[in-house]
Amino acid sequence: MRELQRAMIPDDENGEVLRRMLDDGDDLTLERPIEFFHVFDDESQAEAFAAAAAEKPFVSVDEPEVDEEDVWQVCVVRIMAPSHAAITAMEREFADLAGTFGGFADGWGCSPADPAAH
């Protein structure tokens, strides 16, 4: 089953991450918080994006934070199973939204699923 699941994942950057998760024993059918990161040059762009993203259904948005290089980051979180199609669709949707505020997507991440929690 795991090999079939692995073979059905497209061969791109998201697919590579998902295959590594499978190889590490993660169950990709289990929901967990998936974090989508977006970066901006200034606070006003980050705040405008965060407000617009928060209007989207089924997501939560962390407060914008600035790093040591004065880059502003906003994390959008959606609880879902990490499927290639869902992650890619979310990335595209929020990358487009970030672009309207002068920002861009900066990847995604999640912790391994906790089977005991399901």
C-alpha cells in the first residue's frame, strides 16, 4: 500500500517532501496542522495579507512576525491530510494572494501525524 501511495505522488518539490514523510513512516491519510509560510518586505504588507488570508474558510492565520533580517513572515495554517493536490492548491491560492500584497510564498511544513490523536 505504501509503495502504491508513494508511486502516485507527482515528481516535484512537494512530492519529494511527501515521499520523505512516507519513507519516515508518516501516515499521510491523517489530518494535522499544515503551515504555509509567506514573506513580505514590510509590516503593512504582512498585516494586509494576514487580514485577507484570515477571511478564507478553514484556515487560521498567525500574527505577522519579523525576523533578524527585517523580513516579515505570515503563517497560514490549515488542518488537513497532507495530500499533494491539497497542498499544491493551498500554496497556489495563498501565493497569489501574497503576491497582491507584494509578498511571496516561502514553503510549507508540518509535524508527523500522531496516530494516538486520531
